[in-house]
Amino acid sequence: MENRDGFLQIFSKGIREMLAGLAVDFGQVQEIRLRISAPLFMVYQNREVFISKTGRMSAGKEGAYIVTRKDLKETVECMSNYSMYAFEEELRQGFITIQGGHRIGIAGRAVADGRNIRTMKFISFINVRLSHEVKGCADRIMPFLMRRTASGNEEFCHTLIVSPPRCGKTTLLRDIIRQVSNGTGIRKGMTAGVVDERSEIAACWQGEPQNDVGIRTDVLDCCPKAAGMMMMIRSMSPEVIAVDEIGSREELEAVRYAVNCGCRLVATVHGESIEDIKKKPVLNEMFAEGIFQRYVLLDCSGHIGHVAGVYDAAGKNVGKETGDQYADGLD
């Protein structure tokens, strides 16, 4: 992980020292959780580990450091550079994005005005999700996401990445859009639009993407996906649109609109299998309509981001048909 010391500055002095003393590769840390009066722990290499006051890790909570209100207050001040008002708009969404693309989810007492959240007070729960780029993780599946048209031209297939939580779907999505945007020596780059509702794909900080999403990519940050897809099509004329975690009725209508406008789509959804997503009414409609031409199934067998299969619109495994193997994932 680049600039580990800079990243650790967002924590209170005491927690910062504990984390700095850990013998871990921060490139393999996925989350760090702070909950008031609860043990400090992180998700490391896809498993939970507790952290003691002396900077040791264990699988059990015995001896783990208990997070205090002072730790949380100081961490909130550090992560906002003592200017929480500057993050007021983001706080309404329950998270802020900091330099480096790391996303900090927060919970506490919500101050609401009817159905709208005005701000967050008494922040007592913090989830720091570390941003990790793995450039090239999509290399070996990219050929399966392209197909020849009747005219002999190559086109990018409408693609849906299906994955359980913490299996690398956003990381894979990011690298796919980077490669589509940049192009290769044999494949021309395409204008791409990223609708990044939760600032996880491009991870914009002060409007600038912290992750590499390609040279022909425009980003609409912190915008609801359905409205954002419509806006992106009307304003930026993308050839490809990327969104993370689709599933609502409004998003289905936006997907239909994008397809009818000639845009190619790449998206992600939570699920264990294609059969699993068919159980969800909106996603089942997308499957029945044949909107997506490729389904990339991820799991964590062996390691994060293992590609279990790439399927066509009918559910056939296109990799087995060609005898090719997929990438090993996000190693």
C-alpha cells in the first residue's frame, strides 16, 4: 500500500500507534472497524482479526482493545481535518471519501427532516474500507467480454458481475472499465461513463478520481445510479456506462433506457450464482429480457476475486466451450 503512514493519520493517536505496530501488509487489509465500547478489529485477507492495545492480532476477542468515545471523536476530527462541515453533504449519505480513495462509512444519530437526512451526530460507528487497485486483474477475462457482430466488427458485451460481498467485484469492474477506456494495441478505446453513487469505483476526492478508470472516462460522483445513468447519457455521450450494485426498479428502467440509446453496460450485483439472482424480481426481468450478454461469476475459493465462470445470456459457460481458463482473480 502506498503512503501507509499518511493513511494512518486519519485515526486517533492511540489507534494509529496500534495499527502502525501490526506486522501486516496493508495492501491486504479490506476494512478497519471502530465501534463504541466494542473490540477494535479489521478484515485482513478476507478474515476478521482482533487487535490488542500492544498491536497484536488474534482470532478471538479476548485481549482486544475496546474502542472509546474519545477514540471515535478524535478519529472523526482527524479524518475531516477538523472541518466536518466541509463533509456535510457526504455525511447525509452515510460516508465520506478521503484522499487515496478510501471510503469511511459512519453511523450514529441521524438528524432527519421528514424522510431526508440532514446530518449525522454522535458518530459512534466507523467502517474504513480501504481502496485497492489491482491493474490487470481483468486481463484474461476481457476476450470473453468481446464478441464479433454480423458485420465483422468487435463490440463490448453488456456485462454483469455477480459476486458475494468482499469477493472483489468493484475491483474487477474498475479494471474492466479502465481497459475498455484505454483500449489496447488491437482494440480501440471507448468513451466511458462511471456513475459512482458511493464513490467506490473511481473514488473521487475533491472531484479528482483517486483510482485509474482510464483516459476516456468521465465520472459522475455521489449521484443515484438511475438518475446518473440518464444524466450521463444526455450530457457526456458515453459508449459504455459502468455502475456498481444495481437492483432497483428505477435502475432497471435506466438500464433499458441506456440499452435503447446504444450504450454498452457493465455493472455488478450481489449474488452467489446466476440462479441466485434469478430469484430477485428485477434482476430476473433483466435475465429474461437478455439485457446482459455476459455474466461474470466471482467467488472467494482459494483467494479473493476467483473467477468461477463467464456465462452468456442463456447461462452457458463460454470459457468451458473454448477450453480456456479464466484469470486467477485479484491476487
